[in-house]
Amino acid sequence: MAANQAGDERRITRRTALASVAGMGAVGLAGCTQSGEESSEGLSGEISIAGSSTVFPLMSAIGEEFEAENPGVSIDISSTGSGGGFSNFFCEGRTDFNNASREIKPAEEELCEEGGVEYIELIAATDALTVVVNNDNDWATEMTIEEVAQIWESDAAETWSDVNSDWPDEEINRFGAADTSGTYDYFIENVMGERGHTDDYSATEQDNSIASGVQGDQYAIGYFGFAYYFQNPDQLQAVAIADGDEDYVTPSLETASSGEYTPLSRNLYTYPSMSSLAEEHIAEFARYFVEQTTNEELVAEDVGYVPATEETQDAQLSKLEDAIAEAQE
């Protein structure tokens, strides 16, 4: 199994993980065991996971459930950002899974190939990327994609009134995802395009840092995955988004599932490495993860994402079983 070097270990419960929603740099869900061995309690070994802060709370919740059923397994999860996970850990063979809030990039595919890391892509859930403002903001609770782009583009608006003359002549303070984040990449691709992304903002991989920044500043704005807002709806306001001439749509499980919340609904992923799937405890965890993606109570009610459909789950399980069979030949 890949070396467990993705971050410091910390014991959590599911509720602790969901309350922090990627606020921790790393989470160790259990004590260390002997890797790849069968214990008297069943499966035994370590699993190392890095990547997306958006996928982090879902992986943490599923990981805790798996450890409860398999106490001989230790799972370490780090919130490094999708790109940071691929480049610094997964493609170097240092982790068994990489979580991602967007598909792997061609440059990352090449990096993994250079590192001799083969993998498969598994769909984890659907997210509604959420733009948030302070609770005292009473002017920008509805925004068009064009207005959002003006705030976040390379040559960004300096004040709210620069975007809309009816809005306050106050400086915009921005809190958002770091450039190692899949959320950052998705935001550029689906909102900014060739306009790029401003450097004039507080960048972080930790969603709770973004939330704290916006919560403490009436003139602030931020964006992150829906799970943090879902778990903390009273701390911030989620902005209703209009794509062109369409109606304003508030992010929710329902609007993400129906496709109404466009263009900010997106798939979330995890990437297990083929070499790791050769180990039985890791293969079993991968199966368990995919089996839980349709669990409405866990994925939707506990974490705040749209569960996979049974059709999607069947396709992912088929892909995974083929990969496990190949890895364990």
C-alpha cells in the first residue's frame, strides 16, 4: 500500500467531520495497524487518501462507517485540494485514493503516468458549488453569472457599485478556493472562462476559513462546495444564481439534482490507484464507498450532496470490479 504521508492524524466522529467540512488539513480515523494483513477482527491495514476539500466530508463520513465495521482498518484523509492531491501525493504513489471536485487534467494524467500510477475514476456524488455572502448583505442575494464573473475575473471589480450602481460603494473582499483546488478549476471553467481569476482574494483549501471570512465582513463574498453551507445554513446567505436570461435559482439538493442550478452543479469524484486495489482491505473499502453513494441519509441528509442514481452506482461498481480483478490477478 502507498505510504501514509498525506498529513497529520486526528481522531474524529462523523459529526465532527461534518461540522468542520474540510476545516482540518488531515483526518486519521483510527489507530495504526499492520498493513495488508487479516486480523482476528477481519480486514486489517492502512488506507491513505488526499485531495478535494469538497469531497472530504463525504469521504470522512463513509470512512468512519467503514472503520466501525472493520476496526482493524486505519483510514487517513487529507484535505489538500484536488490538484494538490494529484501532484504532491497520488501521482507520486504516496496515497491510495485522490478525491477530486473535477475530472483529472491531462497534465495530471501525464504526471501519474510518469510516476507509474494507474487508476480508475469513480463518481462520488453531485455538488452545487455555492456562492455565499454575509447575512447583513441585502443587495446581492441574487446575482447573474455575469455579475459573479465581474467580481472574480482577473481585472476584478473593486467595489460592489462597480458591478451594479445600485449596490454600495464599498470595497469587495473575496474569500475563495486556492489554485490547487478543483473548485477553483471548475469555477474558472464554468464562470470565468478566458477572463481568468483574480489574485486579489484570500485563498485557502479550508472551507471553514472561507466561511469565517465572509461571516465576519458585511462586504465579503466567497464560494465553496454546498456541504458546508448545508451544515451551517444560518451562518451565511447562499446567493441565487441566474444563467443569462434564466430565473434565479438557489443552490439546493433539489435544484442540483434536477439540473436547474446551472452552471454550478457538478460531479464529484474519487480516484483509487490500481496497485492499491490489489490489497483486499483497500478493494473492500472502494466497494463500500461506491455502495454508499446511493445512501440518501448519509450523502444527502448528513453531508449535503446529491446521491448517485442506482444506474450510476451499477456502472461504477462494474468498472470497479473489473479494475479489482485486473489488479489482483
